[in-house]
Amino acid sequence: MSVGTNQIRDWRRTRLFGPIVSMALAGLVLLVVLAAFLIQRFDVASADHERAIVQRGIVEQGKELDAVIATQVNWDSAIEMLDNKFNPAWADFNLGNYLYTFNGFSHVFVIDGTERPIYAAAKGERSGLAGFVPFKPIADQLIPRIRSAELQRGPIKPRPGKNNILIPPIQGNAFAQIDGQMYVVNATLVQPDFGKKLPKGPRAPITIAAKPIDQVMLQAFADRYLLDAPMLVKTTYQSPARQHAVLQAPDHTPLAALSWIPAKPGTLLREKIQVPLLIGVLLLALLAMSVVRRGAAMVQELIASEQRSKHLAYHDLLTQLPNRAMLFEQLRALLAARQPGGTPLAVICVDLDRFKEVNDTLGHHAGDLLIQAVASRLRTACPDAELIARLGGDEFVILHEVSGTALLDVLPGRVLATVSERVGTEYGWLEVGCSLGIAVIDNPGVEPSEALRWADIALYRSKESGRNCVTLFEPEMDEALRSRLSLEADLRRAVQDGSLRMVYQPQVDRSGAITGVEALLRWDHPERGPVPPGVFVPLAEETGVILALGEFVLRRVFNETHGWQQARVAINISAVQLRASGFAALVMRLAAEAGIDPARYEIELTETALLGNDPQIAANVDALKRLGFSIALGDFGTGYSSLSVLQRFAVDRIKIDRSFVSALENTGESGALVESMLKLARAINLSVIAEGVETEAQKERLVLCGCADFQGHLTGMPLPADETAQLLGVVVPAGRKVRRQG
Ligand code: C2E
Ligand code: MG
């Protein structure tokens, strides 16, 4: 059971926390992936931005170099020294040497209007014009644009009186790879600035200046644009760790690439925050774990409390056995699983015999102990039962598969024997028996309630046939029970329609004088004829009809007997009536209504009614005594009456049971017993009457034992009220029999 419960618990926990934990993990993974993606995107965006800046920087760098050349070439002197006439010394000083020394242009050439080189310098020194040959291709790409701009510009118009002629430089630059070395090559048209010297023809000379892209230049560029580890690489160079900006020829031929290690702000950020982030995530995980743990504990508690309430809903608190609800559920499932010709199922109803006596005599706690002991004994006796349930009170049900016929021969006997073993408790040894009713269900489609009803009917039979026995349900029994049920309905009706009547049996003294009568109830059933009180009184007690019936008896007896001044009237009262809280009040009200004198009435109780510790019974008996009623104890000697009970309830009279009286003629033992009862009664000042006196011999024996009062067929049959009234006051001679009635 506990394994099953734990499995359910684990399953429930997994079902509850599984999604939470997986969602949390999925969330974490998603977060990590998202963060990685963002970092990567951040780096990519930064690299794109950096590349754009580098591209722009390269253009700017070209422009700056253009500006350096422009200052040397947009100059009246340049027009004069390179165009109007050609002065190589001027060119050496202002171009070849100047541009190399101050700006790192390693090669400078001057091309005349016919595009022929007229000047060449390498590394600040004039060189041969052949040095132009490698630079010619790039010059050829740059010059046409310059010439076309020159054409567009048209002839230069002087501005007399003004200090300049505002001619923007006409120039262009490009990357070129010459003899394996990358250059920035600039071509600038020689133009005047103040216009004091003007070009001699429509095409002025053009300077070509080439600056090698070396490590110094690269480093300066990198410093300016904050690039890490710059280098010039072939366009085929690939490195995932580096960024590249391609340097192209004017015709878009890729020549080389500027390469650098890109700044990775995302990665940098990640590196900077990863430790605190990891700590944060760990802390969060710890927090989440503690939340989950606490949640798990709460859920565990909830599950446990749910299990508890489920257990309570399906189990009997006292014995921990399954209860009626569980029984019905299981029985339904077991019956539904029956196959035609398969293993039959035995539904065994167990009811304790004389349990009520223990409960009444020793109190509910003793009863509880007994029930617990019986429950554990049933478990031992039926180890292979499908289910053992307690229906409440002293009723149990066992469901057992009947795998072999031997089972039904053995099991019921084992249950009877085990339950009947006495139980040692703080109240001493307790002993009960039990009755069994068994219904064997071997066909499918039987309803649980029907199966239980059949077993119950069989149980009833067991009870009827003297208890401590086993009855197997037969379909005819159903009919018997139905008739019992109809009898119950008839009895309820009889209480209302008055088909019940009272008879009175005389109680006489030794001389035969009637000292009193016992009121006895009679029921003349319209179809069945007279039904004996021994049948209908227990039925009324079981069904609760006894309360209405008892009220009928009291009312009827008070009304019929209130004028019988000479005789005491005994009225039988059931223990069920005595247990009702308003009973004494009811008696008082009825007595007042009928105007009777309680002193003339004797409340006749059975021994068992007084045996328990029921405070309600004690209260009712006390109240009745205070009202003036006397108390007689019927069936004396058959129960457990003790002296203390007699004294506690201030019993006035005991009635020696018929069984002792009838045995008087047969054994000496009974005589001794009756004698000792009488002695006891005398010792505690109780009057005694012997019941069921049928023969003179019995009466004589009783007289010898000291008994002074008698009731029985010998001294008077029960008679209707009117006949009893006639009898009263009449001395009945010894041995004379009154007309038989009832
Ligand atoms: P009980 O109180 O012991 O009543 C005496 C029973 O013994 C009566 O049976 C009576 O007819 C019978 N009896 C009297 N003399 C003799 C005799 O010489 N020989 C034999 N064999 N029997 C004799 P009854 O009337 O059938 O009543 C049976 C039981 O039913 C009573 O036993 C009593 O416990 C119960 N009872 C009867 N009337 C009432 C009633 O009005 N209220 C309650 N609560 N119980 C009643
Ligand atoms: Mg009686």
C-alpha cells in the first residue's frame, strides 16, 4: 500500500514539478542561446561599423594626401616652372624632395600636356624617366578623368584686382600595386592659384605622386582609427579572427586588403560580465532550487493530506479497514470482472453475536477494543481475501474469490473459530461469537447492492437459527426476507390502526390470591393470524418501531388498568425505549393523562437493559423511580446481573426466569440455583416472583425454596382486560386453572 502511495506521490510530484523544472531549464537554455546570439550580433554589428569607418578612413586618407599635393601643384609657381617652362630643379625641390621628405611620397612624376613624362624622382632624388614605366598603367587610369575635368573647367580666366582665381584642385587618387608594393597614387593637374601665371596651352602638366603603403603608414592609420594589429594582406587571405577592407584599383580590381583584428565589444562584455553573471545564475539557481524544494514540500504536504482525506473517506477510523464506500467500489469492480463460468466471488457478511451486550455492559470503549481485535483476527483468518471491510457497528464484509470448493468448507469455520476466541482487554476477557451469511456470485451482471443484500439475508438466517453459525444464501431466502419486511410494514400499520391489544397474566401469592398482573402485548395479524411477541418485539426493536409500539402499550395499559385498585400492573419496557432521552417524561405525561397512580405500576426490564453504563438508561430509571414506579428485572439469572446492578438501580423485584423454573423438576442443580437466588434476594431485601410456573410440582418446589409469588399457566393464563377485571379481587384456589387465553 505504502509503495503504491509513494509511487503515486512521485508521479504527482513529477507531473507538477516536471514542467516547472523543464520550463526553467528551457528558459535558461533559451537565455544562454539568446545571450550568445546577441553577443555575436553585437560583435557582427560592431565589425560592420568598424569596416565602414575603415573604408571611409581610407577615402579620407586619400583626400588628405590629395590636399598635400594640391598645395604644391595649385600654385602659380608650379604653372611657371612646370608648364610655362620646365625647371627640373624647382621640381626637385618642391615636388620630388619635398613630397618625399615631408609626406613619404617615394615616387613623383610630371607628365606634360601630351602625357609624356618630363620629370621623375624616386625617394626624393631625381631619377630616370624610365622609372615612370611601372606607374604608367595606373597613371593611364587616373589621367583621363583629370583631362576631362580640365576640359570641363575650360580656360582659366584671370580676375583682375582679386588676389586669387578660386580654382579647385583637379586631382584623383587610386591604389596600385607596383612590383609587389602597394601604393596610393595621386594625380593632380598643375593649375595656378593667383593666376599670375597661366597655363600655356589647353592641357597643363599633371603630377603623379605615389606613396607606398608600408607598416608605418598602416600603423598611423590604425592608431587613428583604433585598429588592432593592422597588416596588408593578399585578397585571398582568410582569417576568421580578422576583418578585412579590400583595396581596389580604379577598375575595381581587388589588389590587397587591409586586415586587422576587429574589436569585439560583445565578446569583451561577455568576458567582463561572465563571472558575475555565472555567480548570479548560480544564486538564481539556488533560489529556484529552494523555491522548488519548498514548493515540493508544500505539494508533498498537500498530497499527503489529500491521501489522508482519501484514506479517511475510504477507511473505517477504528479498525483502519476499508469502509462501506470502498467495499461498494471494490465489489462493483470485482463483480464487473466476473466471466461466465469463471471463478465465483463469495460475499461474506459477518455480524458479531452478543456484541451489544458487551457494549451495554462495559461501555463503548470495551466495544471498540473488541471490534479492533475482531478486525485483526479477520485479517489473520482471511489472508487471501480480496477485501475485508467494516460496514459499521459490529458488521464486517469479506470478499473472497472461491477458487476451489474446499474454501467454503474451511474459511467460514476458520472465521467463526478465530472470532469466537476470547479477547484479553483491560476490562478482562471478552467473548463474542459471530454469525456468517455467504452469497456466492458466479454470474456476471449482479449489482453490488444485490450481492450484499443476498449475503445479508443469509446472515439473518444465521442469526435466526441461534447465532454462531453460517448460512449460504439460497434464492428462496429472499422470499423469507421479503415477508419479514412486509411484516415490519404491517407492524407499523398495526400500531396505528389498533390491531394490537393487551392481555394480562395474573401473578399470585402462595394462597393463590392475585397480587398483580403482567401486561403482555398481542398482535392479531389480519392474514397471518396471531404473531407472537417473541417475533414482532425484536423486529420492532431492530427497526425502531418499538418507540411507537411502547407508547401504544403504555397508553393502552394505563387506560385499561387505572381502575384496578387491587392489583399491581407490570409493564414490559424494552431497552431501546429506556435509551430514548425523553422516555421518563413520556411515561409521566401518559400517566398524568390516564390519571393512574405510579405506585401501582411496575416497570419490567430485562437484565441486559440495565447492564451497560448508558447514562441515559440510568437517568430514565432514576426518574421513573422518583415518579413512584417500581422496577422489576425479568429473565433474572440468564444474563450477567450483578449485585451492584441490582443495588445501583434500586430494583424492587426480580423475576426468576422460566428456564430455571422448568428445569426444577429435572435437576437438583436448578433447585440449588433458584434457592441461592432467593437467598440473595432476601439478603438484599428484594421480592421475587417465579415466571412460567406450569405445574404443581414446580410450584411446590418453589415454595420449598422460599418463593412466595408465582406467574405461569398454572396460576393464570393471560386474559383480555375485561376478563382480568372480573378476576381481580377473586381468590383463586390452589391448582385451579383460569380459562386459557392468548
Ligand atoms: P416476558 O416478559 O418474559 O413475558 C412472559 C412470557 O411468558 C409471555 O410470553 C407469557 O405468555 C409467557 N408465559 C407465561 N406463563 C407461561 C408458562 O407457564 N409457560 C410458558 N411456556 N410461557 C408462559 P409472550 O406474551 O409471548 O411474551 C414474550 C415476550 O415478549 C415477553 O417475555 C416480553 O419480553 C415480550 N413482550 C410481551 N409484551 C410486551 C410489551 O408489551 N412490551 C415489550 N417491550 N415486550 C413485551
Ligand atoms: Mg415480562
